[in-house]
Amino acid sequence: MNTSVLKKNITLKGKLGTVLELKSSPEEFLNLWKDQAHQVANHSPTNIQGVHVHEGDWVTPGSIKVWNYTVDGKVEDFKEKIVLDEEKKMVTIIGLEGDVFKICKVYTAIWELITKGQGSLAKLTLEYEKLNENVPVPHNYTDLVISMTKDIDEGISMA
């Protein structure tokens, strides 16, 4: 008798996204990530407890930073590299190491900014690949980035 085992088609890769209306212009939001990433913790202290340069410096493309943040009431860390595309008005944070990699192989946050009046629209996309089908979709990390984005925008617009 010939028996064949059918494997489930399990999707481990995914994207989570939303669009946020910001008071800050695309240029103001990009400039924060380009020249003042060290200020993010000041703008969003309930989410971000600190950030330091691991390799490079604050403004050189390709520099690597380590963030300390709180998600679901737990303090975690995240090592990343930021890629800025000023022409396309995009900020991409590529995750390299950290607590999120206990559930994900890949974790990348992308902001695409579009001018809207005096402010902008931020299309936020989180791309991920889960380690296996048993780990949850990282909605809690999406919530963290959304909250952080709103805090940053508020801080920029008050400056």
C-alpha cells in the first residue's frame, strides 16, 4: 500500500502594516532618523529606554545601533542598521540581533512618507519571518512601532 504524507503549506513570512497621519513633514521625520536618532528615547520614553552606537557613529550610513525598549511590559534589546532613502522618503530599520529574534528570523520596519498638507502620511510596514509556525505573528512589535512613531511625531511637532 502506498501512503503519502501531505505537508501543510505554512506561511512563516508576512507583513503587517498601517498608515499614520503625522503632523511632521517627511523631511522632519527623515532628519530625525538621519541626524538625531539618539533623540528617539526622549520623544518616546515609555517605549524606548535608551539607544547607543554599537558600530560607527550617529550619522554615518551603515552604523549599527542597539535599542533598549519595552514591549508587553518586558525590557528587551534590538540591534539594527538604518537605511535612509531621502529621494524616496523612506526609512528602513533592518533588525540584526535582539529579543525579537527569539520568534523571528527576519524583522524589518519600513516607513514610506508622503507629503500631506503641512504634515505627512507614514505608511508603516513590518516585514517578518517567524522561526516556526508555533510562534505568534509579531503584532505586539507592530503596536510598539506605531506608538513610538506617534510619540516621535508629537516630539518633532512640538520642537
